[in-house]
Amino acid sequence: MPNPSGTAIRLLITAGPTREYIDPVRFISNPSTGAIGYALATAAATRGHRVVLVSGPTHLSPPAGVRFVAVESAVQMQRQVNRFFPWAQAVIAAAAVGDYRPRRPARTKIKKENTRLRLDLMRNPDILEGLGQRKGAKILIGFALESANMRANARAKLEKKNLDLIVANRCSRRQSPFGSGRTSAVIIGRHAETYCAAVSKMRLAGIILDRMERLCYSLPASVPIRAAGARGTKKQSRQYTADKALKRPHS
């Protein structure tokens, strides 16, 4: 649906996995396909927002109407995010950024000469936490993939990283949020939660953008923007409860 005010938001989105090379042919990564980040970029562009998509390696085609920036490693993603952050009014960090990278990647292919291989890993920069430390009036939205204590861990992450919203998913051997299929998630804000049960990635993207627009445009709680497929908590069964009102971004 078109955005409610007609004012385009300058939106920076990250998507996909990162790769941290061990040697020229091997790397550490994760199963992220970039589906939710690309769905967010597609839906936001359709609503008329100005979108920059910084993406790790995926098999998806760049969405039409967005500025696309391809990266591989976490350090490369951090560099591009920092490049566009001053321009952006809102950031949705949907990328699955690797936490660690090899301290000294091998310059040549490692041969199978030993039965064991030890890797010396170092921490990657926490891109979203760094943005939270200098967010100002910008809107920051992150994701939390948890195997236990999902809500508690997601709320702790929201507070620690100074986020406005966080999208929490559960993962286990039987339940994976990766790929283009249906997913369930809880969108947690400072003052409200929205539970989305078994929705498509595109529908989830629309619900997240509804919440983002409410924050950006400071829409009152009396203005419903409920998206199909969203199911609120008992306190908010008919419409989203507005998060803390923020100043409307300047175009």
C-alpha cells in the first residue's frame, strides 16, 4: 500500500549473509538467503520510499527501484552501512552478519595434510550496535534469531543496541526462518508487540514497514495501519499500539 503521508523515507536496508574467507576457496558463512531483506526493499520501493540495499552474497536479483550495493564480508558491510548512514532516516538491519572471522586468512589453499585444523578467530564489528550509539533521531530496526528465551533475549538486544523495533524469530533443527517460505515472528517495540503467525516474507515485510512508518510519521494510535496477516497481543487485538512518538523526518 502507498505510504500514509506521501513523504518518502530515506531507508537503508541490509540483507543476506556475510562470508569470512579461511583461504581463497573456503569461507565461514550461514544459511541466510536474503529473502526478508529483499522483500523489505521491494515493498518499501513500491510504497515510494527511497531505498539503499546493502547485500551480502545471495541468488536473488536486485529489486527494481532501489540502489543496490553488493558486499561479502562483515567489514565490507560495515563500511557501506557507515557510508549511507548519514543519508538515511531509517535503517532496517536484516542481514545475518557473521560474528567472527579468521584473524589471518591463508593466502593459498590449505592442503589436507593434517587430521585437524585449528582456526584463530576474531570478533567482527557489531554494525547495528555501532549505529545505535550515534542514532540521533533516526529509526533503527534489527532482527534477533534465538533458539531459547526468544522474547527476553530480543528485548535485551533492543535495549543494548538502542533500537526502536526488533523482529524476533525462533530457530531450531525443526524450525528455520531461512528461505522464502512462511515464517513466524514477534515484532517488539518499546511499548508494543505484534505477533505474526505463519506469514509470507513479503507480508511480514509489509507489517514491519507499517510499524516503521508509524514511528517515522508519528502517527497516533487512533490511525489503524493493520496489515493482513498480523495478529496482535491481547492488549492490541484490533490495531497496533503506537510506539513512542518521534519527530517526522525531513524530506
